[in-house]
Amino acid sequence: MRISVIGCGYVGLVTGTGLAEAGHQVICTDNDPERIAALKSGVVPIYEPHLDTMLAENRRAQRLSFTSDAGEAVREGEAIFICVGTPPLETGEADLSAIDNVARLIAAEACESKLIVEKSTVQPRKSNCGRFTVRSWSDASTAPCT
């Protein structure tokens, strides 16, 4: 399966590498171009046992790639894992704005139906706004489909 992972922090990078290790074609993106450049050059910005080795092996096998073009990642994946930060607001609630932004991106860039998986530390059902955002912003006439 072709899988896109949006967010290359701890959750996204470990998830993407693990999915590539399982045999999937994975493309990862992040809004930090320096992080993507580092990952493309083989620098792993976090520590997780064996992650550096797994990342290198899956890049060599061409099952794992990185791009700074989030639209490309959305268009390439059959399934999209949203692995972006949800830091706490002053009220203690999770800041879901990054999930909302990714949902808008998916709605704008997807040329076909996608399986969307939200993977974060947010409590279940707290981020249902992403589903409604994708629906409300979807318009096939604006997607860059070829």
C-alpha cells in the first residue's frame, strides 16, 4: 500500500519507518524543510532504538522517502497518517489547529478517496473536526488532479 505520513516528529517518523519496514511504500512530509533535508541525508533527529538502521535500510530499499511538498505526499498516498503536534492550549485542551490545517490540505490536494488516520496523543473523538473539515473543504474542481 502507498502510505503518506504528515509530520516527521517522534510519532510520524517512527510510524512511517515502521510501516516501510512492514513492506509498504511510505512518503513522509513535514512543514520544517530543514528536518526533511536532514532526513534525506540520513540524519535522524530523534532517538528510538534501531530507528536509524531501519530508516537507512528502508530508504535503500526505496520503501521510504521524504518530501517537503505536502501536496505531493497527499496525492501519492492511498492512506494518509496525520501525525502532527497537538500541544496544550492555556485552557488545557489540545490545540487541534495543525490537524485542521492538514485536513484542509487533504481536501485541497486529494484527487481520489483517501483513508485518513489521525495518530496523536489527542483523546479519541476530540479530533473529529478533521473529518468535517475535509468534507466541508472538499471540491474536486480545485484539486490539482491530472
